[in-house]
Amino acid sequence: MQGRQLPILMYHKIGSPSKNTKIRGLYVTSKYFEKQIILLKKYGYSFITFDDLLSDNIPDKPILITFDDGHLDNYKNAFSIIKKHNIKVTIFLIANDMGRENVIWNEAAESEHSNIMTWDQAKIMKESGLVDFQSHGMSHKYLNKLNDEDLNFELIRPFDLFKKNLGYYPIAIAYPYGGFSEELVLKTQQAGYQFACTTQEGINTINNLNNYKLLRIAVRGYKWIYYWKFKQQAKKGFIS
């Protein structure tokens, strides 16, 4: 088990970017998402969730597939591929934005509006046994910029909404925009989370996990060249 590595992949939108999209790297087409999953299975990866990280039965070549924000296309486009290939994934939900249309977050560099899945759609995905949902805060705010009262609201309020709509409390959070500080790490731990994901690029080591500063690998995939690069990364274990 010593030295076993844990790549955590970070996806956002499954579909094709429009002409007006500023951050095209947030997109992976359905075609290339499926090709990526097929590659990961070919190279022997085992798809896990954060609950699996709490167990003593972590497979030899684990990988965590994560999606940020809970975009509607995760339900419409990714879910059928997830079911077809019988893989586990995790989606970080913005609890206060569930079911909203034409959402734009003030601090985001992207000007394109987003549609977010509903709680009912999330429940359907959860009931498949393949999709795990965790927290992305209440309203996609940059947590480091908040006062204590607002930060507590962003961290703690999602617990009630997850329990009401999905039947459990989240154990992990992805910091919106990836920003964090030592103070935020402490507040996240005190709020009751057991894991937190950043947007910092890198690969984690199973027996030395920094639970509140987990590294991720941003996945792109709307062009063939990105698929080719993904293939090279996956083959060598996502090690640079």
C-alpha cells in the first residue's frame, strides 16, 4: 500500500462549448468523456468515492472522478455513460443553485450562463448507486473572502439541504474556485467535512493524504488533441 497514488480528475461540463464560451477548457464532449472512461478501465483503474477512502478496502489502482457545480449536462449527457460503463463518480453540488437556469457566478471568469440539475435529478442519479454527491458550498462564493458568519453559512447550510433531499450529510467539499487558506482548512474541518478538494494540479498518495488540500487534475476534452494527451497521462498514472 505504501506509495500508492490517487489521481482525482476534475470535470465540469459534459458537452460542446459555444462560440461565446470564454473558458472552453471546462468542457468535455460526451464522445471524449466516454473514450476517457474506456481508457481508464483499459488501464486498470478502479473508480472510487470519498466513502471508499474511509474504508480499509481501497483497490490497488484507485481513481476519483469528480464534477464541479452540478451542471444539468452531467445528468443529461454524462449519466447515461456512467451507467453504461458502471463506474462511480462524485458530483459537487452548489446547494442553493439546484434547479436554477441561466446561472452566472459573480466571481467566475466565465460569462456563459449555466443550467443546474434539480434535486430530483440528483436523487435519480444517487439511486443508481453510481453517483455520489458532495458539497460545493451554498452559492459558489470564494470562501476566503467571507466573514465568519457568511463562511459558516456556506459551509454548514448545505448539510440540511443534502439531508432533506438526498438523505445524508456530505463528507467532502470542493472549494469554489479552488482557493483556500490554513484558516479555511481549519473552518472546513470544524464544520464536519472529512475531505476537501482544491484545484491545484497534482496527484495524491493514499497513505499520506492531505485530506483538506486534495490535489486534482483538470480534464479537457472538446478536441482530439486533449484526448491524446489524456491517453498519455492515464497510461503513465497521471504522473508528470
